[in-house]
Amino acid sequence: MYAVVTTVRVAAGQFETASKALQSDVVPRVSKAPGFAKGVWAINADKTQGHSVVLFGSKEQADAAAQMARSGPMPGGVTIAYLEVYEVVAEA
């Protein structure tokens, strides 16, 4: 299994708009990607930095999802700060 780990920055005052786009567009699109297993999206206390870990069945599927994230449209006020594919070595 492989994880796409992403950190995003959310511009001040844009959390509500970004959250709606996450729920209506990003999560449904990602969950339909080939090999999708599970995803978690989180936001910090001041709602300016988000993190996600999305699991895929193979490295190729995770790489394709990462490329989709890099090239796809982002919600207004959201920018990718970090995006990397990791091999999952343990799970609970």
C-alpha cells in the first residue's frame, strides 16, 4: 500500500469555501481514483494549514493520484505546500 501525503495552505478567511469544495469535489473525485483505499483530511486550529493522507493499493496508483492533485484545480485560496508518495510500512 502507498500513501499520498499532502499539506496545503489555506488563505485567511477561505476555510469555509475550501471546506465546501473539499466535501463536494475533492473527496468524491479522490475516492473514485483507481486503487483508492482510504483517506483522511485534517485542518489545524487556526484553519490555515491542512493535511491529508490518502492510501492507494499500488505505487503506480498513488503516483497517478499525486499527479492528479498537482495538476488539478485547487479550491480558491488553497495552495499545495507539500505533496509526496510514501510506501506504507505499518498500519493499525
